[in-house]
Amino acid sequence: MAVTATLLTAPLFVGCSSNKSAEKDVSITACRDDPGGGRPTADGTILNHSSKASSYVVDISFIDSSGNRVSEGGAPVGKVESGATAVFHAQGVSGAKGPLTCKVASVQRTVAP
């Protein structure tokens, strides 16, 4: 089952923390700039390696060719069963001219209700 989510900025979840285990669940599959200076986008997948169904918030940094973070964006992803995959789409909150690279800045994973 695939889950798709889109959000301009990531919400804050109290009691969540980014950890390396959750970051290993996330892969960026596409990173696109806008030649006209519009908001960049990133697509990716989540594979829930934990033993429980989990919800995620993925924060992406958009980096220019000089290594500067020029935008950031986030995507919440609802319940992902243990061993299942989901997709996400994150859009930068501000415009940025390319070329850009995308980096996972942080991942919050919480046990889904």
C-alpha cells in the first residue's frame, strides 16, 4: 500500500525526535529545481523498518551548488504499516534557482494510533 502526502511546511509534533534509525527509512527519489526560481520539490519513499505501524514527518533541505541551504520543505506521511512503503512529496517554502541537491534534514517517526 502506498501513501502520498504533500505539505508546504512540516508541522511540529510534540514528543518526536529525529533519529538515525528513522532516517534510514527515507530515500529521496527525485530532486527538482525550478529554472525560473520557483519553489523546488523533492519526492521520495519511506520503508518502515520498525516493528510497529508509524507516522512520519520528513524535512528536506534544498542545497545550491555552493553548499548553501536555499530552501526547505517538509511532508507528513500518515500511518505506514511495519514493512510497508509509502511515498512523499515535499515542496520548498521559498523559491530557489538551480542546480540544487536535496538532503534529508530530519525525520520524525512516531508510533501510529
